[in-house]
Amino acid sequence: MKSAVIARIYTLVFFVLFLSGCKVIEGIFKAGMWTGIIIVALVIALIIFVLRKIF
């Protein structure tokens, strides 16, 4: 039960963060390519970390 609630919270946070993606992408392009690569790598690492904790 507790892990189902946590999974829903993570899902909600994920959607809240990435539904405003247009502003994020605009900021990444303004900051430069390497900043974008680092941010994408960090987001992928975060997603993998969260998925490992859930499953």
C-alpha cells in the first residue's frame, strides 16, 4: 500500500515537472549544448534511480 502511494507521488511529480517542458527546453537551448547534455543525463539518472526504488 505504501509503495503504491509513493509511486503515485513520483508519477505526479514527474508529470508536473515535464508538462512545462517548453520553457525548460527553451532555457536549455539558451544555456548551451553542454548544459543541455548534462541536464538530460541528470534527468535520466534520476528516472533510473526512482524506477529502481519503486521496483
